[in-house]
Amino acid sequence: MARNTSLFKIEGTLDNVTFYKSADGYFVRTKGGVSKKRIMNDPAFVRTRENGREFGRSASSGKLLRDAVGSFVFKAKDSKLSSRLMKVMFDIKNQDSVSVRGERNVVNGLTTATGKAYLKGFDFNIRATLRSVFFNPFVVDAVTGIITLTDLKPTEEIRYLEGATHFSLQSGFVNLDFATGTSDITYSAVTNLPINGSVSTITLTPSGVPSGTGIVFMVLLLEFFQEVNGEQYSLNNGAFNVLNIIEVQ
């Protein structure tokens, strides 16, 4: 794969050369390689087929998680979220020590402490990670899903954007069964506060415990706003909002 640095930025295929655009710029690659039919049938490619099956399941698991988070994911994500999350799921899949190669999966990987650790702390928006933006310690009740933030002082404990006048916090309590694809999520009310020197204790209480028998995790959403004439507008279209998985059970 080569990068196209010429003045002419084209897309498409010319002879055996393909020009295409990605999030990282314009690239060029040649057409060729082993045929799909051979890969699917030749014994020499059995390892490739096994890797392909596990890759596909990992990608599907990432989509299940994105869908389970609901509308939160549209408020705080980056352009490479799908690929980053797929890599995490692939690492979790590798923790499956009971399935044969080619059949390892996220479901079994998440039964391990290491598998859960890969998911805990995951940021949906790499441009604004929780650890780089929010510095107030919080307490999580994994049974009820309640998150408590004590003595939060926005001007000292939040790295806010220039022009931001307000911020909001909201939590999601999720139950996701990676085996069946079923999920449920409950939300806390939104806490919206001005960015000033006032000190507040915030309690984010979900509307209930989500139903299901899958993996339980909690997410925290931090959004920034600018107030103009009494109306609040999402700052920079939400490009620097934070969405983080703060707990996995």
C-alpha cells in the first residue's frame, strides 16, 4: 500500500491499480493476491479461514456493544471507533481458553478477569479520553449502577474547551448478552451545570437495573455546551465529548 501525494486525488481502479481514500488520506494499491475460492477450500489456508472466522465474530461483537450503548455513541465517538473496538474484542477473544482455534469468541473471553479488563476504561472518543478530561474521583455501585461524584469543582477538575460555558453528565447501565445479541440499557437523568468555581456533589442514578443475563457494564457521558442568549448548544458538534466504560461486571 502506498500513499498518493500527487496533485491529482482520484478514486477508482485503473488497470490493476486501485486509488482510494481513507480517513488517513489517499492511497494506492495493486490488485492481485490469492482468489477467494482458493482461500475457502485449499487445505493450505486452513489457518487463514480460522483467523477469518474469529475476526468476523470479533467485529460483530464490537457492533453489538456500539448498538447496546444506544444514543450515547452518537454523542461521543471518533472516526476509528469501529476498528479500535474490534481490536479490543479480538484481544478479549484471545482470552478464550476453552474453544478450539477458529472458534474462540468474546463470550468466553469475558468470563475471565483479563477479558473484562480489556473492556473496562475503553474510550469511545479517542480525541477526548476520560483520564485526560475529568479529574474528580467517583464511586460506582456495581449492583445499583449509581455513580457518586463528591465535591466536584468544574474549573479545577474538568479540562474544558475554550468557549464552553456548561457541561453535563449522564450515565448508562447496560446488560449485553454477546451470545444472543440481546441488550438492555437504563439511563440516569442528565445533570447540567455551569463551568465555574462552585462545588457540587452529583449522584447519577439509573432509572432501574437493566434486564438480562449477559455482561453488565456502566458508561459515563460528559458533554460540553456553550450558552448563547439562554440556549445551550453542543460545542464543536460534540467532537470533544467523553464516553467511557467505567465498570464491567
